[in-house]
Amino acid sequence: MGVISRRKMFKRTVNAAALAGVFQLTKPTLDAQGRPEQPPQTVNTNSAPSNLKITDMRALTIAANYDYPVIRIDTNQGVYGLGEVRDAGGKDNALIFKGMLLGQDPMRTEQILRTIRSFSGHARAGGGYSAIDIALNDIRGKVLGVPLWKLLGEKKRDRVRVYCDTTSTTDIKAYEKRMALRKKQGFTFFKMDLQTSLVGNREGARGPDGQLSDKGLAYLCEFLAMGRGVVGKDMPLACDHFGRLTIESAIRLAKAMEPYKLAWAEDIIPWTNWRGLKQVRDNTETPILSGEDIFGLQGGFDALIDGQAVDIIHPDPGTSGGAIETKRIADYAFQNKIRTAIHMAGGPVNSMATVHMAATLQDFLAMENHAVDMPWWEELVNGPEKPIIQQGYVKVPDTPGIGVELNEEVVKKHLREPGYFEPTPEFNKIRLMNYHIAGPWPHFDDDGNWCDNCVSYQ
């Protein structure tokens, strides 16, 4: 053995001291029986994830300003997950996938979602996929003992800012009172419905083509000036619901709104015409936002983002693909220097699931709530801190899953049709294939072997 130099001996001593600091042995704390106390339990024992299987899916519909179809996915171990179909959608949008989910391992969430993705689409057609994403993530969070946000990534904020829509009226004084109420309710981000029809019947408001004239634009800006006056010059104020506009009229309107420093002009041109949106964006300083009816990143939001057609994307997780896909969309937008706001006109299940997702976003503005005037909205659920919205913000839960359970007593008072999570055997068979399947679907398994009798749809 060679002679150890002083320098090597010193480094060994330092390293040993450092390790001793990390793995320092201390005298164990004893319990009442003189036995060493056990460390805190870190393994969730509520279920056995490796044996978890989906056994059922049921649904109900809550009658509200927009109906809230809620689904429940059950498992063989008593753990279940809640999800919500897009507002004003139908519970069948999710139930049609039931036959493809039965027998599946809910912990393989993204694999299940890939299976049903090709049967989903834009607008309300994305509602079933999105509800299933939320319900599966609710199950995963409960099984692993972690909140939904932790399944998605790092939490960037402890509370999520909320804005609420303010419905319009041609009576500008009455509209002013509505705006003042929003401010009194504690909100710090505001949005106005600003239909061109508010002023379309005034003398000289429309040109020969039916679009607003310069005089009509001036009339409409009177409402905008009122709104800005109520909320103050420093508070974010957005506008929506302009009606049918040509690209030229949209540019003129966006430029007319520039003095009021809007947070955004929403869906000023339909998202399907992303090139038109880009034309408007390129010709105004008013920020342009769109996206509430788009499903998915590929074949959806990528056109708006890659085309730099908007300043802000506006996904609704009830359509865009639930928590996982919406997070993916927002992250891609962030990489392309486009910000994210969230459209949300749903119930507390979707809203609270979205709060988890929004908490993980890099560049997030605000999330909509379309039910601030419904006194029983937040009573539909138990679990989150009440009131859910406090001074214009929602606290991000740290409880497992989405941290929400239905308040059965309240929900039963507001059902669209009788029955609370009634059985749905009519959806047990797979309905979405182009051919009839009498039994299990043959396919290649994970090892590449052909399987004639497998029950998994991978």
C-alpha cells in the first residue's frame, strides 16, 4: 500500500465529517413501552395500486346556469374519482367510453387517454375525454396520497386568481351597478360582455354592410369607458362576446379599444380562422385571446401558437383535454412567449381540478368563474376551504386528488333529472369501434406478443 499524502488524508477526513453530518446517528426516541418510535408512515395503504382496476362509471347532471354533468369512476378497491364534462355538455359524452375503461388500471392514465383520444374533438366533443382525465387523476392522487398538482409538476403559486364575466344590458347605468358589484365582491380582474348589439340599433351605428360604423364604435366605447371608470385604471379589464365581425371590423374595433388598455379582447374572430386572428393581432395593440373551444395541442392549439395568432391562449380544461393536456398546451405556449388564461363556466369539480393545474403553470393570468351569482354553487362540494373564492383568489388544495367530494344533500336538490349516480349497464359494451366486437379486442401486448383474449384496450 502506498503512503497516503497529507492532502489525501485531509480530504478523507472532511468527506467523512460531511457524511457523518448526513447520516448522523442519534439516540432513538422511545415510546411508552421503551421501544424505539417508528418513523412516519410514507407508504399509502388506502389501496394496492398494482391490483387496481376500473369497475364502473356512473354520472349525474346538476342543473345550473350551465348544466354540470359529473362522472364517477369506481374501482375494485373502493377508491373512486370525480370528473366533470364540459359545461352545457352531456354526461353521455363521457359514458360512451365506459366499455373501453372497464378492467383498466386507472394508474395508467395517459395510456387510457391515448386509447380514447381519437374519439374526441373540439368544443363539447372534448368534454368526455377531459372529464375522464380529471377522474383518473383524482384516483391517482388519492391512491398515492398527493394532490393533483403534484402529479403535474411543481407548484408555482399557492392561490389562483379568478375573474368573472359580467353580463351586459343596454342600460349603461344598470351595467355600471353590475360592474361595481364585482368590485365589491373582491375581484381584482374583470371582464365585460360587449356585444355590438348593445348599440346596433342606435342611429347611425351600423354601416351599409351591417358592421359598426365609426359612430357605432364610439357608442360601444361608452360602455368600455364606464367599465374602466368603475374598476380603475390599474385593474385588468377584458371584453368578450362581440358578435359576428369581419376581419376589417375586428381590426377597427380592436384599435378603438386601445385607449382603455384591455387585458384582452376575447374571440374577436373565431379561433378556426387563426390567420384572421393573426391579422387582427398584427394591426392592434389590444391583446388578442382565443381558444375556449379547442381540443388538444396537436391539431388544435398548435395552430394558434405556432402561427403567433394570439397574445394569450384561453383553454377550457373541460374541452382542451383535462389537466394533463391543458398543462402540456400551456407549457408549449410559454415556450413560444404566449401567456395563458383559463376559461371556466363549469361546476366546482372542474373548477377545483383546474385550480390544481393552474398552480403549476409558468405564466398564468387568471381563471374564469361563471357562477359567482349562484349562492349554492360552492355548497355542491365538500373539501376545499370555504368560501372557495376569497378576495378574487382560490386557495390551491394540498389534499389528495382534487380535494373535492360531492355534497350529496345539496346536489340532490339541483339534479336535472332524478337519480344519484344511477347504474349505467347500457354503456358497458364498447360502442365506439367501426365494427362489432363480440368479445375481448385482440391486440399486441406490452412485450410485442399477439394476444387473442386480452381484455385491455392499449
